[in-house]
Amino acid sequence: MTILAKNFFLPKHLASYILSKFNTHILHYLDITLASKSTCQMKYPPVFIIGAPRSGSTLFYQAVIERYDLGYLTNLHCLFFGSPSLAEKLLFPAKWRQPMTFNSVHGVVSGLASPSECGAYWYRFFQRKPQYVSGKDADSHKMEELRLSLNMLSETFNKPFIFKNMNCALRLQPLSRVVPEAIFLVTHRDIVDNAISLLNVRERVFGSYKQWWSMEPPQVERLKKLPAHEQVVEQIVQINELIAENATIIGNHKFFHIQHEEFCSDVYGVLSKVERFLSSHGIQLKCRDAILPKKFTISKPDISTSIKEKIMDYAAQK
């Protein structure tokens, strides 16, 4: 969007509008048309990183794609979300990659070649509101298009592909139906630290703890009526429960759980477990020539003592 505005001397809002229309009307059509000529059989089962917001998913995502030769969506792919496969064929974003800095802001990693959640790509197929999508609420035609698009990505990259989009945890039923091959890596974090981190983001983004931020579980309207410290605990608990319930239906053997604190303390040890898990599902990971830190600092977010005590007391009841 910024590139388009600078190169063609367009106002930023106009550049954004033009790029959005180009993606939704032209690139989307090309993506599905080209994908319809491909085989329906996926060469590699897609891997999804999911979990509650602020659970350490971005750090884990960065480490995985730094360690292994995987396909993934970059910020450049996301500029052309209507057809990231075509963007890959024409622009080769992976060739622009730089060594990972393991920095991010609220899950966003700066740099065109950096990994992206690419929400715009997923909103091609799923509604924006409500965020939770049950199997019966998903648009069957769009689900067919999603299957085609994912398969096109797999063919274009010709390697295992990993996605990190946390809202996919709210779409597990339709996802598992349209992509029964899918495998899920679930990130977890100490619930008190996770809740404090969520409140801190609220304050940074909105200037207050009161306004909801990020993923909305099915009962979000009821949760918004609770005190802020209860909201964030419930947000985490309900998302994790939703994942657990769907894992029982989809198959627990397709889900691997990563504890943030364990990962930070033993990066290579946890990645080895992930590698073995994916191998058991036919996904053989090839290591890249990259060296990761053996450990990451375990972040302990700070907040007032009174709010922390409220979080701890409420979390203890869960």
C-alpha cells in the first residue's frame, strides 16, 4: 500500500482502496482459476499455528521458519493477498529474506520478507464478524475456493507450508472439513502472564484496559460485560477450551501443544519434538543453515499489584 502510494503519488487511502479492489476482483479470480487446473491432492499437509493471543505464537513461528525450509506467507505476499501464489511466482519474496531478529509488535513483524498472519488472505474465505465460524456457518463455495487456493500455495512453494493466523482457532470446524490433512501446533503461556500481556496491549492500543482486543470467542458479547481482568482470563480459557473441544472431534493426534516457557528455556529441544511430531504425519522438515538462540528470555509482563492479584485470584478458579 505504501509502495503504491509513493511510486504513483497517490493518497494513502486511495492507494489502499485500489490495491484492495485489485486483490478482491482480479487477483482472487486469477488465483482460483489457476488453482482449478491443479490436482486436488495436497502434496504436503498444511500446518497451522494457533492458540490464544499473546501466547508466544509469533516467537515460535519465527523460530520455526528460521530453523526449517518451509513455505510461509510474508508481508509482501499479503500485499497481494488475492493470489499469494502468483506473488510468489512473480516476486519471489523468500529470496529477500533476512536473518530473523525475533522482534515483533503485537504479533506483527516488520519487513516485506518477514512472516505475516495475513488476515486479509483469510477474510477472502471467512466472514469478519462474528469471528467464530462453525461448520454450518461457513460458506460452502468459499470453502471450495479455500481448498483450491491452499493447494495452489502448496504446489507453488513445493515444500511443507506453515500458517500462523490465530483466528484460525475460531474456524477449526470448517478448516478441518475442507482441509482434513491439516496439522495444528498450539501455543500456550502461563495464564497470568498471558492475561497481563493482553491488558498491557489494550492499554497501549486503546489507552484503557476496558476495550476488547484481538480474538473473539463465541461468547464474546457476554464476556465484554465482565471486568477487564476477568475478560482476558476468560478470553484465554475459552479459546483454549474451544481448541480442545475441536481437537477431540478432529483427532487429538493432529494437535501438538507448545508451552511458551518450555520453548524459551530449550529452543532446540522443543523444536526437535515438533520435528518428530510432524514427521509422524509425513512432513519431513529440512533444516536451514541458520543458528537460533538456545534460549529466549521469558518475558514477565508487569502491571499494578492490585490488578495482578485480581487476575491471579480469578485464574485460580479456572
